Amino acid sequence: MSQKTGGAKPAQQSATRAHQPGQEVFKAILSEDIDWKPFPAFPAAVRLAVVVGQPSEPGPYTIRVKVPHGEKLMPHKHPEDRVYTVISGIFYIGLGDQFDASKLEAYPTGAVVILPGNTPHFHWAKSGEYVTQVTAMGPLGLEYLSAKDDPRNSIDRKNSTT
């Protein structure tokens, strides 16, 4: 068999194309390197980590959210479409504009949940801590359906030094 050399360039000769904003080279992020931080729109015990991209800017991003046992995220919505992947634990999510435990669906580790933008929903770490990975197109938005549920409006949070 003969091989022809056509007009296609070998991969090494083609121009490098960024796979995410600001990343022109292969990169791996290990679980132990995830930098968990508080996020003003979440209850104080919940943590967020930016994995890829800049969620506050237009473009693709990936974040992780760690919710300890018993924590609830009251009804809210995001303007962007989201894809949740359950990294660990059981992710309980319910649809609707009122927190209703009977509407919660349980998704185990490995499950993928697609949530269209502007869909009112709520979460509960009902059976233990869970970690989800969220992939979406920024900017990230989070609007609680009731202002009283928004931790950014908490007097305690505003007076806190952390």
C-alpha cells in the first residue's frame, strides 16, 4: 500500500488554538489542587472553586461547588444554561420557585444534569456532602427568587470579617 501526502498539515505544524480563554497549552488540574473559597451568593459553609475560565466574564467556564451535609440553597435561577456533573455524594435538586422537599430528585456520583437557563430550582445536601462540577457559558449569574434567601443580603455576612 502506498501512502499519499496530501494537503493536510501534521498536528505539530498547525497553529496552536486555545481550548479555553487564556490557555494555549495542555493542562491538568488535580483534585488536591482545587482552591475552594467562599462565594458571597452561597450560604457561608458552601464553597466554590474555579476550575477553568473566568465565570464573571463572557465565555466558557467550569466551576465546582461543595455543599456540606444539611445545607440548603433556596430557590434561585441562573441566566445561563448549565451542565452539572456529580463528582461525589448525592446531589438533590428540585424544580420550582418554592423549596419543597417532595420535589427533590437524587442524582448519584457520575450523574449529569442539564439545567436550562432561568429555571427556578433549589438544592439540599440531604444525605451528606456533595460536590458538583458546573460547566456553562459566562458570565455566571445567580438570582434568588426571594431576597430574604440571598446570603448577600445577610446582615451577619456584611458584618463578618471573612
